[in-house]
Amino acid sequence: MKNEQPSRSLFCISLSSRPRWQQFLICSSGFFFGYLVNGICEEYVYNRLQFSYGWYFTFVQGFVYLMLIYLNGFTTKQMVNPWKTYVKLSAVLMGSNGLTKGSLAFLNYPAQIMFKSTKVLPVMVMGAFIPGLRRKYSVQEYISAMLLVVGLILFTLADAKTSPNFSLIGIMMITAALVFDAFLGNLQEAIFTMNPETTQMEMLFCSTVVGMPFLIPPMVLTGELFKAWSSCSQHPYVYGVLIFEAMATFIGQVSVLSLIALFGAATTAMVKALEDSKSERWNKKKLNVAGFD
């Protein structure tokens, strides 16, 4: 039946048999860990090593995802949705990842976090227009979301040791990334809602396989493919950092999909906004301890 909720788990941890607060805590913890490590690696690669190749790094990350999904035992025989379902989703996903990573070449981390903190608002607005979802929110919920956004921005500004560094190109890239993110979360929730048998591994696998070809045209047209290949060939240890980042982000991605399936896109966006602000603070502490500042 369409309304039946399937059994869900997160890396062999059963979620369906647990109370809602435990489900939320487990998924949020996995997400927080994955993206905390991701933030540290991004700051190191982009700002410390000066390697600004967002499209290429996302492409490498995709291969790591596929390897990890294979090791988790997923095969295409387990798919319950047609491939065409993931074409639009994959285009949005790769655009979001590439633009977010690429914006760090033009914005410093505090500036990017300020923009990412507003993500919950476009997610709530666009949720009303996604077929199969058509989610409505009350005025009180919008006000609560706005207060959360303002609080996160003030927290970021108060905690940042350096002022946000804005660039017109960077602002355009991160704004486009936010629009993609708003579509992404709601499309994922719609797929889980319309076909509850969809698993997190299926969604991540299909999104990655279909989405990776979308990265090739911008890499070739901008010349990033050849520049990134040459630079990383001269510094092969960068691949080690990227693989480690992708493994951690994989945990975060599967945890995010679990949150979306269980709690919806808007709730997940709020958790991600809170995590972004905490990651910014942890990033600075970790980099200071490592002696990079």
C-alpha cells in the first residue's frame, strides 16, 4: 500500500522500530559528523592548497560514492523507481554540489555560511509547487523559520574571526546553489512520499550515476578538467583528502536522505542550517589546532 511506511535503517541501525526522537538523533548525528569532516576538508583544499576545482572534485566524489554503495550491497535489481525519475533530481543535485563547492573560490567560509543559513526559506516556499508534495506551511512556521535564519546569521557573524568576504560571482553562484537545494530536498521528499519503498541507497546511487555526466560539459567548457587533472597529478595527496572527504560525506548524505524520508525536507533544511553554523565554528578550531592560521 502507498501509505504503508517501510522499514528503514541507517548503516545497519534500525530506525523504524525506534521512537521519533531517537530516529532524529541518529540521523542528525550521522549528518553532523559527515559534513563536519567535509567542511574541514573543503577549507583545507580550497583555501590552504588553493585548488578551486568544484566540478572536478564533485566528479571524483561521485566515483567514491559508487564504490561505497557497491560495498553496501546495493544492486540495480533492488530499484523500485524508473531511471527517468532521477534525471531531473540528478541535474539539480550536481548543480547544487558544483556551485556550492565552486563558490568557495570567491567567498570565504563565513560568507558562504551566511547564505546557506537561509536555505530553509526557499525549501518551504518551493515545497508548495512540487508535484506529489504540495506541502503548505502556516504563517507561524514561516515566522519561526525566519527567526531561525536571522539567529544563525547573527551567530555566524559573532563567531567569525574574519569578516565575510563577498564577491558578485560568488554571491550569484551560492544563490543559484540555494535554489537548486530548495528543489532538491522537495523532489527527494516527493519521491519518498509517492513511493515509500524507495531506499536511501537507491536514491543516492541513481542520482550519482545519472548526475555525473552533467558535470562533464562545465568541466570541459571551463577548462577545469585539464587544469584539475594536471594540478592533482602534481600533488597526488589531494586525492587522498578528496577520498576521505567523500567517505565522510557519504555518511552525511545517507543520513540526510533518512531525515528527508522520515521528517521531510523543511525539517532537514533546518537541521542542515544548524549544522552549517556549527561546522563553521569547528572548522576554525580544527584549523587553528593544526597550525594553519
